Amino acid sequence: VIDVGDPGLDSIPEFYGIANAIWHEWKEGEITTKTALGRLALLKLLTYKTKNKKIQDIPEEDLEEVRKFIDYVIQVIKNESRREGEPEEERHVEEKT
């Protein structure tokens, strides 16, 4: 994902771009379900202003929309991996918020 503006994760399009890139890599089999879910959990963590000082100027409502989108991608990956019969331990990632 191309960094927009200042270095680091500091804009809404970057959050969406990274979430989509993680989903795409998982869908193509480039990363495991566990890796994808772990990366998405970290990405979601970075949508909180206490964890990412570069997003202080982004309205909370916009960040909440990003969190909902990340949650949706997480659910899609969990559901699709379940359908493909992956063992539960491959899917289990604890979210830290």
C-alpha cells in the first residue's frame, strides 16, 4: 500500500488500503488465516488515538467506520476459513483492545 502524505499510518484511505491488501494476500494464499487476523487486529488497534498519535486530527466517527470495516473483513476471513475446513486453532486470534 502506497504511503499517502506524511510517513506512517495517518489517513483513512491508508487504513482501507491495508485492510484490503491483507484480505487479498489471504485470499491468494500468500498469508495464513492466523497471520491475516493478527495483522487486522493490529490495524484495528492503530485506529485508536491512544495507540496512534498520527491520527489525532481524524474525526472519531470516521475512525469508527474504519473499525467496522476491519471487523467485517475479520468476519469474512473467519467465515471463509471455517467453510474451507481449517482447524479452529488456525483461526483463533485474540483481539487486544
